[in-house]
Amino acid sequence: MIDAPDSHDGALIAVLGPTNTGKTHYAVERMLGHASGMIGFPLRLLAREVYDRVVAIKGKTRVALVTGEEKIMPANPAYFICTVEAMPLDKSVGFLAIDEIQMCADDQRGHVFTNRLLHARGSDETMFMGADTIRPLLRRLLPGIKIIERPRFSQLRYSAPKKLSRLPRRSALVAFSAENVYAAAELLRRRRGGCAIVMGALSPRTRNAQVALYQSGEVDYLVATDAIGMGLNMDIDHVVFADLRKFDGRRHRDLSAAELAQIAGRAGRHMNDGTFSTLSGGAPASSGARNGVNGTAYGIDPRIITRIEEHNFQPLKVLMWRNARLDYRTPAALIKSLEAPATRDGLTRAGEATDLGVLRALTGEAETLALATSPEGVQRLWEVSQLPDFRKISMGNHVRLAAKLYGFRMAGAGEIPPEWMAAQVSHLDNIQGDIDTLAARIAGIRIWTYVAHRSSWLEDSRHWIEVTRAIEDKLSDALHEGLMQRFVDRRTAVLMRALKQKGDLLVDIDKDGSVSVEGHALGQLQGFAFLPDSNAGRDDQRSLKNAAERAVKREIEARAKAFTTADEGDIAIAVGTNLAAPKLTWKGVDFASMLKGESLLRPRIKLLSNSMLEGDAAAMVLARARKWLEDRLAGQLGPLDALARELAREPGKEPAKGATKKPEKEPEKEAGTTETADDEPAPTPEAKAAPESKAAPAELSGLARGIAYRLVENLGVMPRRDVAAELRQVDAEARKGLHRFRIRIGASTVFMPGVLKPAATELRLMLWAIYEGLSSLPQAPTPGMVWCPVDKDVPEDFYRIAGFRKAGNKAVRVDMAERLADAVRPLGQNAEGFEVNPDIMGLVGLAGEDFIAVMRMIGYAHEKRQVDAPPPALLDETPAEAAVDKKTEPAGPETEVADAKAEAADAKAEAADAKAEEASSEKVEKIFFRWRPEKTSRPRRAAKPADRRGGKAGEKPTGPKKRAEGPRRSKPDRRRSAHRIRVTERPPKEVPLDENSPFAVLKGLKASLEKGRKQGAR
């Protein structure tokens, strides 16, 4: 790809190269880099395509579309997408570009392109895109212009001619008359199943619909005129010419090598190579052989083939020019100014275009001359003469219509009478008729669409724009349907013809699902779908499926009834390698997909596109599948599903979204304390959502209900900080409503332990991916893992729903993080900070910085301190104590030996004490933790009449001064001490502990720590 020039200030640039070089795309990118811009295109269809692309980037309010038949003009547009003839050159823009600039040499429209080449400019940058054949003339006419060459992205090669019945898929057949286009399309319908049609005579809406028919793959062939040569982007692999001659409006002539290359270049898209050929081969053009559709195609001259493949063409010698400085004094003066000869080298006066021919004809009538007596009248005469002749009936007919319009323009207010306009339009508002009739009506309404866009011609032009556009759209849609019915036939295969002739055929369906008709294998019936024989071609597959539809209909209905009573185990969810794209299966065969539904826990079920179910059978299968899925969710996500159902059953209220309103005032949290997790132990796997007693269940209302909504929206796992403000105000009675659904309010996480099982976790991840519209998900962490590494490319919610919380570079299982919080909570009461032993770190299997990150996540800050090294005597068991104990035993035969050992122990103890005194001067670095939870935002307190410590409103309080900034004092304040006393004085529960419960482990850790303190004291 060629780089753009570094500077474009006032630049004049030409971007030249063959087709498929990205010239248009490059120009659009350059335009969007400026504050304003305008691009002129040779076709209205191409302008509309680029307009849609720019609107998607910049928005409708900043982009205008201006063509002869369509005008979309927002209040203050910055970018103008136009046809070349309709460019509003009175608008000042920073960037201006003209596409297909080699059209300057066209006999009919070339003079318009040449005018833009010579006079249209952007204030910052002007760009011309086109074929390299115009290079010499650009250098001659615009000295100093910078040329940028663009190479073709892919190769274009000639291939051996093929018969119509052997055309490869994704081929475009090009003919140059409606008669030949329809003939080729009819052959493709009979032999290959159908095709799409693109012709210049079709309306843009019809052409768009036909292009979409081809692009979607519903048909694999396109029959077109040379209208596809001007920048229409389609996925074409091969271009075949049905003819190499065309009628250019004056005579039949051979197409030049450059014209053939422009059309053949549609083959290949971006990096995909393309090929071209004639329809059925033959001798070179000089031999005069004709072998195409209706015997009209020549073989391509080998010299022309070489030029096309190498993109080597004769440069243009002259460009068409017509004087733009017109003399409106009299009709004769106007014609003379239009016929003025070119005065610059490289330009030649254009031949008589349609508009000049109409002007000559009108000035030959006395009535017209009688009206054109002023410069304003002559100017209006020229405007009417430029009316496009879309109907192509005859010059006389078109001149008469122009004369009628000129009469209206010169009478009264110069406007067309609305009743006359309505009469012209109304008879075209009819969608009945064949293809030719509809095409003729579209051509007629396009004329009135053009008239409606001339605001000074009609009293209410906006009204007529809407009327003509609506009629053109209706006719275009009808024409598209007519083309579909005539040239797309899915009943061409032999089996379909036999079915039509014989009625019901002998159909056999084996136990393995093999389907055969009249002894010929058709394919396989899998679940509720029919799969045609894989060895058949694409068109044959369509035909085989159509032939099998009637045959297998009864079998499909029988299977649907069997499915309604199928065993639970026969239905399953298949996720394959991607949790985000689950399928429902029956007996191992996919039959439906799961899509986003009304809520996270209620996904929608849709039958697969290849399903042959319809009507009542489809309804039965969907109903059974929905019931199965609801039961599966209730079984795997018991408490969460029960909670969602309770919230949905609230009469007269929609399920809440988001947290409830925060309280006006939050209680202050004392330093060194924490809102502890609920004392209720986690439920066992067998626990269910139902109440444990026959007493009336606790109500789920108020703030507790809002927390429940949040938990359902988070699929049973959410950070405590998200509802911390609400939890502070939920009293014990309200919490019973949460406990009824086995909700654990932990130190850092609010979660439902029952939904953290592997099967439930996989199901929740799948539901989340479906609802969020994710395309893929990584595999869930391996069951049993306490932590896993964090992938930065994976959304954070993935780990949360999987039952993990991110802590630095690791994600820790939430239940193990809560077990850690339970273990260190008693230690956190120490205002001076505390250390942790390996047993505590082993709860999460992490150490060092990773463990510090986990502690930070559950609300503990850390600091590194230099402390005295522990005495060696404390590192090993001191045998002196054992020796003392031995002395108290009764004397016996071994007393002397025991005494000797005791003396040795005493000596060793004295040596250890001496060593400890020596080591006491050494320092080691240790990590201490202190409770420091994440602060939550609080609403500002309202002003009070007076401070609680005395004083008037507005005065400073007379109480103790606020502590200065700095490290916290080691002495705890009274409030913290009182709080700790209240905690310790609470009578213990008389409940026996399960030795496997976390509370039993915690009790053991406390005993171990107490023992260590006593040993240190000794």
C-alpha cells in the first residue's frame, strides 16, 4: 500500500491505479480527517453506499447526500456525498475529491467531469481518483499535481472460457442489452437454480435488493450490464463476458481494453484473486466468431488479455470539454456559448449531449422563442433542457415533456400546477404488471423525483419528494419480487420434477435416519433437520431438501410428539469449546440455540435454521424445551432460581434494577473494627432454599429486597462493597429474609454458596455470556482450584461469576477468601497490627505479594517493620522444662541419670539465654497487617442547630481538637475499647462444633497462637 504524502496543505493530488486498489476507501479516510469535505461519484448507487458508511462514522446530522433524484440535507452538514453532476460547488469545504476521473473522456458525461477537474477545489486538499490512463493529461492540464500510484491488491487472470452450465460459483455474467441480460438469466434459472440482476435501468433500491440477494449467497450468479464496472463492491470471483460489443447511444462498437478491464476488475475482492473470460470461448475478435448468448460473444484478443492482466492501456489523448461560461441573453447566444471550441491543449469540445439536443429542439419552436425573451427566461429554458431522459422512449416525446414544463415555468409564479403534477404521478402508482412494465414505470417516476427536487419548480417540493420517493420504493420492491419469481427457481432438480409429475413418491426412512426417494439416497434426517447428501452440489442440495420436505413431514411430526415425553437425560445443553454459544440437544443432536431473553435467568430458545419443524409441531417442541430448561435452572441454581421467582412474584411491581437508595446518614466505622460476616455457617450441599421450620417465612422487603435484586442481577456473587451502605441498615429481622435463601454476607463478598459448584458455575457463566452477547468465553477455572492466574484480556465479571475475586495478579475463590477473613478477624482486633502464620496463608495457598493482595482485598492494609530477631531458645523446644518435671518424680534406680540430664539441660538453657541476649541486638523485617477496610461514599450530613458538645449553630465545637495528620497512635480510643468489650462479653452459643467446620479450624488456630504467646513469655 502506498503511503499518503506528508503534507496536504492546498495540495492537488491524483490517486491512480486499476480496480481493487482501495482508491475510494483511501479518499473517504482522507476526507474524514478534515473538518469538512465533499466527494463526487459517477453513480447514485455508489454515492448512497459511501453515504451510509460515512453516516455510520459521523452521524446523520453531519452528512448530506446530494444526487439528481435524492437530497438528504441536515441543518449544518460538514460532509457532502454527491453524484458529480449534483455537487453543490458553492459550498466551501476543506477536502474535495472526484472519483473515476477518467470519465472526463466519456462522450455524454465527460464534460461535467472535466469541469470539476479544472474548477472544483478544496481549500486544504483536492484529490482525483481514477485509472492511470489519464496521467499524461493531468500533468499537462494541472502542472505540479502530485501523482500517487496504487497497485492492485490481488491478481486478475484470464481463464479458459466455460459453458453457461459450467460457470463456477460466485460468477458475474456481463451483457450489454436488457434482451441479452434476460436471456442469460433465464438460462441460469433453468440450469443453475437462479441469479440476481443488476442493470443501469433499475432503480437504486431494486439494484440494492438484487445485490443483497447475491451477497447473501441465496443465489451464486449475477447477470449484469457494464453498470457493475463503476465501483460496486461485490464478492465476485469470476467475470464472464457474454458480449464484447455495446450500443453507446449512437452506434454499436467494440469495447476498448480499458473498458473491459474496468468491468473484469470487479473479479477479486481485496486480497482474493479474480479471473475473467468470455462465455464459451472462440477465435480472436478479428475472426468474427460469435459463440455467446444468442451467438453474440467474441473471443478476447490475446493482446487485449495481456493488457488487462498487466493493467497496461493506451493513455487518453483528449478530454471532453464544454464551456461553463454561458451567455443567457438569447437562446441563440446560449447555444453558441455551449458550442464554443476548447482553447487548451488536451481538451476537445464534447459532442452534442442530450441536454443540448433538447435545447436545440425547443428553440426551434415559435412558442418557446416567444417566452425566452429575457436572460431569466433563457436560463430557465436551459434548466428544463437538462431534465434527464430516464424513459428513453424517443427524443420527440422527451422534448414535448420539456416544453410543457417550460410553459409552466414561464407562467404565473413559475411553478408546476399541483393538480397536473398529481395526474402525472398517479398513473405510475401501480405495482401490477410484468418486469418490463414495472421497469418503465420506475423510469417515469424517476423523472418526477428529479422534478420534485427542484425546489423552485413546485409550491410544496417537500411533499412531492415524499410522494415520488414512496411510489419509486413500491415499484422497486415489486420489480425485485418480479425478478425473483422469474429468475430464481429452486425446483430445477430431477427429483423435484419427478415429484411434480408423479405426486407422492415412495419414501423410505431407515432407523439411522437415512432418507431415500424411489431408491435414490437423498440425505440424512438428524433430529428435526434434514441434511442433503454431502456429495451433491449447492443447487442440488436445495432441490434435495425441497423434495424431502413432503416426504419427511410425517416423520418430523412423530418425532415432535416423542420429544414431548422424552426422558430428562435425553435432553442436554451442549457448549463444546465455547460457553457463549450453547445448543440444546436431543439424543446428542442439536435442535435449538439459546439466545438472550427477558432476564439473565430466562434465556430465549430458538429452533435452528435447518429445522423442519413448523406450526403445532414446532410449538410443542419449544414448550417442552422451555420446561426442561426451567427445571434444569431450578435444579442447578436452586436458591438463586427460587430467589428470582420470589422477586418476580411481587404483585404489581417490576423486578428492581440496581441498588436501593442509600441512607441519608451512615454510622461511622470505628478504627480497627469491621462489619463481620454473618455468624451462620455456610449451608451444606444438600441444603435447599425452603425454610427449615414450619414457621411463617421471613419477609423479603425493604433494603433486603433491594440487595436480593442486586444479587440476582449478579448471578449469586457480588462484592460486599456494592451493597455496603444498605447492609448497614438491614436489621437482624430483615436479614432472616436473606438467610432464607442461603445468602451468605461475607467480609468481602455477598454470595450464595450453593451456586459455586462446578456445574452451577458453568451454567451461570453460560447465562451471563448469552445475556451480554459475548462471542466467546475462556474455560472456567478447574474445579477444586483455590486460586488461578488473572488474564488481563478476560472481563473481570468472568472471574466473579466463576466464584473468584481478583486480588493483584491472582483470582481467589470467594469461599476460601471468606475462610481467611474468618481466621484473621480475631487478630484484627489488635490495633498494633498482627502477623500471620503459614497455617493461615495456607488457606488460600499464596504467599508474599500475592497473599498481601488477598489481604488487601478482604480489608487489611500491611506494613513492613524492623523487629528484634526471636531468641534461638524459642525456635527449638527447651528441654529444661522437661528436666524440672522429671525431678518431681519419685526417686528410683534412674534418679542419678535423670539428675545428670537435668544438669546438662540447665547448662544448655544458660547457653541459649546467652545466645539470645547476643541476638537481641539483631533486627529482622516482618509484615504486619491491620484492619483498614475500603471506605464507601457517604452523603453529606445536614447542618444541625448546635453541636452535640455545646455551642451555637455555626460556631466551632468546643470538644477535643481533631487529631493532627500523622501515624495513628498505638493507644486505642475508648469507643474502640468499648466495642471490643461488648464483643468479648457476648455469651457464647451452646452449640457443639463440627470438627470439619471452619469454626473448629479457627478455634484450633486460636489455641495454637495462645500456646505460642505463653512459650514466648517463658
